[in-house]
Amino acid sequence: MNRFTRRIAMTSARHPWRTIASWALLLGGIFFLAGAGGGTFSEDFSVPDSQSGQARAMLEESFPEAAKATAMVVLAAEDGETLESHAADISDVLADVAGLTHVQSVGDPFADRTVSADGRIGYALVTLDVPVREIEKPEMTVISEAVSGVEVDGLQVELGGDAVFLKAEDDTGHVGIGLLVALLVLVVVFGTLVSAVVPIGLSIVGVGAGIGGITLLAGSMEVSASAIPVAGLVGLGVGVDYALFIVARYRDNRASGQANQSALSDAMASSGSAVVFAGGTVVIATSALALTGLGVLTSIGLSTAMMVLFAVAAATTLLPAVLTLLGDRIDRGKVVRRHRPATQPQDTAWWRFGHRVSARPWPYLLGSVVALLAIATPTLWLQTAFPAAGDAPAGTTHRQAYDLLTEGFGVGFNGPLLVVADLDAPGVGADGLDGLTADIDALPRIASVTEPQVSADGRTAVFQALPTTGPADLDTSLAIDQVRDLIPGNVYVSGITAVTDDVNTQLRDKLPLFMGVVIAISFLLLTMVFRSVVVPLKAAAMNLLSIGAAYGVLVAVFQWGWGGSLIGLEGPTPITSIIIVLMFPILFGLSMDYEVFLLSRVREELERTGDNVESVARGLAGTGRVITSAALIMIVVFLSFVASPVPSLKMLGLGLATAILVDATIVRMVLVPATMALLGNANWWLPAWLDRVLPRVTVESDPVAAPLDGVRRQELVAR
């Protein structure tokens, strides 16, 4: 791989302006095609073959209006007053709403009897002229601001409903803060402004190309509206990190006396190859989300994979061209005065720390494992739910509408169950609907049931069952189970909580296969690169510990509320199951980045010295500062998303940042050297038959000594 990467990079370096022009044309073409043929984004969390998915399909076919997005203008009079006393004002408000773009019709709370028993709170159903998946977030934001901005004395007006919550726009200003802090970290790492700006600029190019590519992807398949923020989060992190690893190796080579072209060639052969391999691992891991069978996860996984591909492409083609043009100017703009780099590895604190760990591996190993298990322990109490408006910040209009509806109509009003009957199939018929509604109404966890509505063709019937508890409550899931146990085979249950339950069931069924494939492929790739079965086994175990620690922190902060106020939470918040699943491949792939960069350097030193302990210490000395800096940048970028008002993005940002912090410190700097010291040369054990079968992939620079072939490996293991 190193020769292939070197060849591509040096071709770009020999024709820098042509390479830059090609990237400019590529970006222009992607954005042009995205503007002309790109699609819109949607939030479809349904499982097609589930009860909720079948119910939705039947509703869209028999009740076309059900396919259109709906919202609710929620109205509340002051304490001691009723909505009747504001009838004229309410009529004016609803007339204004009816004139907004995309609004097809607006109900009347008095005629439709959608006023609470005390007469103080009511709502008017708003039907839009497009399905929820076709309306863009900015368009829904305009409607929300127009409704919530209404000021009438003695009357509160808010806009609620699932469509409003799902299409609420996120303030992305935190991304800029993350990039600014990343730039400051790079300035400290490199000491010069030019070398610090290069990785930032490269990551922005990669993310820009990725956004265009994702928009194009949305034209051929349903892509989640969360795909761009999630993929952009990962793309920014890996884009900066990949460029950092290459630039750092390039500058180290120059500092050791190599000419610019030679320094660049060697950097691309070593760090560049590691970037290609590490990025490929992230691409494979995130693409494996398609195995879950959920459209929303499939689209996010493919979008993230595309974003990482652009980051790798920019690092291996555009970066060599930029470095060639910069030449000695890469060291211009000194901002931070750095000490001269150590000429010998034993002059570094990382080398001394590596030997300290190797000298007493058991205390470091046991202490690290105990610490990781302690952080991961809350994972045992992990409970997942679906994001709802009740978890949104209190100042948002959809959260205030949610609270008012709960106050006026009961907590179950925000999580109704939709019961859909296929009257053409064997089971309950039109004449049995009254008996079915009565049976469901008699269930202890059901508060009320509405009158059934039959479609114009007489083939489908639908009614609502309101649970006694809210959408995120465990008792609501129990209510769904009771209803499903009661209904015949031609009746299906849907609704936001039913969809959540079906999604969780789907994930439970597919998760073992999904996780197994990600781990197996990562194991195979690491075995091919490092010619060892021990190294991949350790990597898998350590990655799982890092991920477990991230899950534990999420449970403590979001589910239990520990320190939640520090990140803008107003109380305990349910953990989204999709976020938990989404984190796994991203973290597993990113953890492999640091594994590859560290162990490839260790492997280089092993080929030079043949000494396992010394090679680990030298590997730490050569990569410790860079890996720590890269991890710090990734953590800063991820933590910037904790500033988002959307709880699910807070979860993703905090979870990824925690795992990277644990991985780059406890795991890579303590666990890896401790286990390698204990195992000695057995680290590189590989059965002879497997050595013959596996293809050879090399990510280290061309070794000074002979390659570590099968014979020499067996000699090392036998020592």
C-alpha cells in the first residue's frame, strides 16, 4: 500500500496546479449537479416490515391526507379565562396561519371540539400541502416563527406536532467555534500559522465536497436530515487529523535533514498509507450500518463513509500538491516558540514513559482496566427511547406546545397510538370495530379511544388510542404490547412510540450481525497489515472498552442527569437508540486510526531494532505528541456539538469526545504498551498457514532492515 500511496501522492506533487485545478473542477461539478439533481432530506424512522410500517403504508394508500405533514396551533388563555373570551382574536390568528406558505387547511378548535375540559387550552390542526419528508427545515422554521411570534393580550400561541419538532433547525454556529479551537491547537503543535492552517483548510474542502455528494445521494435514495450534521462532524475531525499526521511526519522528515521532495515522499509512504488504511476502516465500519435494515441509519452510514472518502482523497492528493507549492514556507508565520525536536528517542518524555510502563506492566494494565470498567459500569442501566418534543429546550415553541397539550389533554396526548385495520383481510370487519375499540378502551394503560374512521373505499379503518403515559415512558411501551396482544391479525398499531418500539426490536435483532461484521472486518484488516492475530484481538477488546466508557458517560449525564446542566440540559433526557448504534461503527473506525498510526510506527522500530520493548517506547516517542494533538483536535470538534440545542447531537458529540479521550490516553498510551510488554514477541504471532494465505498490506515506511517476513517473525516469537 505504501508504494501505491507514494505513487499517487507524488504524481499530485509533480503537477500541483493541475491537481488543485482538478479539485476546483470537482467541487464545482459536485455543487452544480447537487443543485440541479440533488434531493431533499427526510426523517423516516419507520421499519418497513414492522407493524408500524405496515400501518403507515395502509394509511398513505387509503387516507391520502394522512401522508401530508400536520402541525397544531396550540392556544392557551391566561389562568381564570377561557378561549371563548378570545374567539375573535383566535379567528384572526388562524386566518393568518392559513395564508402561510405550504399551509393547506387550518381547523377550528371550537367546531372540531379540540378544547380542553376547562376551556383554557385548545388546538387547531394545520394540514400542509406536502408530506413531512418533502418540507425543508427552513420552510418549517418560517411557519414556526410566524405562529410563535403572534402577540395577543391574554393569549399564548405556539406551534407543535412531530413535524415541527423533527424539522426544527439547529444552530450550527458551534462548528465554527470547534474549528477555531482546532486551529489554536495546531498552532501550538506546529508553532507556525501556515502549517496550522493547512489541515483546517483541507478538512473544509473535504467536508464541502462531502456535503455536495450527500445532496446528490439524496436524489437517488431517502437520506436523513441528520446525515449532513453527523457526517460533517466526523468529516471535520478526520479531515484535520489525517492532514495533521501527514504534515507532522513531513516536517519531522525535513527537520532530520531530508530534502522537501524526499521528506514528502517518505511521509506519504508511511503516514499517507496509514491514512488510507485508517480511513478505509472507517468507511467500511460506517457503511455496515446498512446491515441494520433501517433507512435512516443506512443513509447516515453511507453519507459518513462518503465524507471520510473525500477526507482521505484530499489528504493523499490535494495535500501533497499544497505542500509542494509551499515548500519552505510551511514553516512561515511562527507564532509559538517550540523547543528543538529531540534527536534521539530517549530524549523524549514519551520514550521514558513507554519504558516506565514496560518495566511495571501489571499495575498499569490492571489500573487502566479497572478505570475503564468503572466508567463503563453505568452502561448496565442503559435505557433507550425516541426523541420527542418534550425533551427539547424549554424556550422552543414545540416544547411549549407539548407542555400545554399535556396540561390540557393529558400526558398521553403527545404519544397517541394509531390503530389501523385492513378490512379486506381476515379478522375484524367493519361491524366489529365498535367491539374492538371498547376492548382497547378497557385496557388499564389506555386513557381513551376515538371513534373509528373508515376510508372512502371501505377497505381501511383507523382510530386513536391515547395511553395514560407519555411517549418516552416505559408504561407506554407496555400499553402497545397489550394492544398488540389483543388485536387480530388484520389490525396494526403505529404512532411515535410504536415506531420506537419497532426500531428497537429491529436493532436488537440486527445488532449482533452488525457488530460482528464490523469487528470481523477490522480484525481481518489489522491481521493483514500487522501480520498478527494477537494485535487485532487486543485492538477489538480495547475498542469495546472505549465504546463502553462512552456509553457509560452518556447514561450518567443524560439518563441520570449528572452534570447535565453544564451542557445545557434541563433535566434527565432519554438516550436515543439510534445514537447508541450510530456511535459504534464511528468509534470503532476512529479507534483504529490511532491503533494503526501507533502500531505502524512500533512495527517500523521493531524491524530496525528487533527489540519489542524498545520498539514500543520508540513508537510512543514518535507518535505520542501527534496522536495526543490529533485526539485533542477531534475532541474539540466533537465537543463543539455539545453546544447544539438538539439533545441527540449533544449525545453524539459528548459520546464521541469521551471515547476519543479514553482511547488516546488510557488505551493507546497505557494499555497498549502494558499488554505489548507482557506478551513480548508473542504480539507478532501468526500461524504459518495464515501468513501464506493472507495478502500483504504495508503501511510502514520502507524499512532500513529486512522486512519482518514469516521466518523472522517465528524467530522473534520463539525468543
